[in-house]
Amino acid sequence: MLANAVYILLNQNIMKTLRNLLGAALLIITLSFTPTKNKTVVIDVSHGGHDHGQQEHSITEKDIALQVAQKLQALSQDSSIKIILTRDSDAFVSLKDRVAFIEKQKPHYMISLHANGYKDESTSGYELFYGDGDYHEASKKLASNLSESLNIDLQSRGIKKASFYLLKNAVCPSVFLEMGFLSNPEDRAYLISESGQTAIAMAIFKSLEQL
């Protein structure tokens, strides 16, 4: 009887140890597949505060940029992409301060969000700009990748080279995205709509996942 009791006790201890080891192994496996923030992207939210940017009636570029940026940041939760905004409220941040902020984050990429305007209301569509600095080729690739992902209800006006201050001074591959023309009634309706903003944010996020 004593031998049987000892045998049973040993088996119980062995089973308990095996369960503990199995639990630890499962935890390690789970943690191995938990997304880590291994890609940092700064989203430059253009204008802000007293600087409205493009404005049509009560609709401003600064508001559109912030709304899309916040949707994009929400999409990145629990993903391998860390989204950092140059502003998360209606505050003005100078170009010089934005460059300094971007440099401090040491990002892999930077995307600056804008809304366009033109005297001819029939002009419409989104367009992308990249600079010709140290990250010329990588920025061009970023613009191309983003363009391919922007399967939205606005026409593409192509990818162009520009000498904008942020593009010249950013310390990583960078692009400007002009999301559409607030001066065009159809573009404007799309840019202020929840569905339009969400579609743009999702397209940007999809392109970042593919990089």
C-alpha cells in the first residue's frame, strides 16, 4: 500500500511538472507570434491652429489631415507598425519643429497628409510627391507603393518630384500625399465623409504593411 501511495504521488508530481512545462512552452510560442512595434512611421499632420491650410467654406485642410491621421493611427493598434503623429490636436507646429520632431523619432518612413485646392473647380484627384535628397530612391519607392494601394474613389494625378521643406530635410524616406481637392465638390464630399477618410487611412496602412 505504501509503495502504491508513493507511486501515485510521484505520478502526480510528474504530471504537474509536465503541465507547468507545457504551459511555459505555450506562453513562449504565444509571445513569439505577438506583434511587436518593429516599424515606426511618422504621419505629418499638416497645418493646424491658426494655419488652416486650404479652406473651402468651413472645411479646412488642417481638419481633414488630422481626421485621416487619427483613423490611420487607430488602424495600427496591435500591429507591427507604430504610427506617431506630429500633432494630435488643433495646434500649430512650425516646419522647423516638425523636422526636429521627426528626427527625434528615428522613423523608418514619413508621410505628410494634405488636401489640395485650385481656382478651377473641375481639377480633382490625389497626387504624391517625393524629394531628391539622400533618400531619393527609397522615397520614390514609398510613393509608388502608396499609389498602388490607393484604390479609392478618386483619380490619381500621378507621382511627382518636389522640393518641399519637409521632403528636403526629413531624415528618412518621405512623401507628401495630397488626398484630393477641397475646391472640387466631388473630392470635397469624399474627403469629409467617414467612408472616404477611412478608405484613405486603410489604403495608407495597407501600403505600410507591404514595405
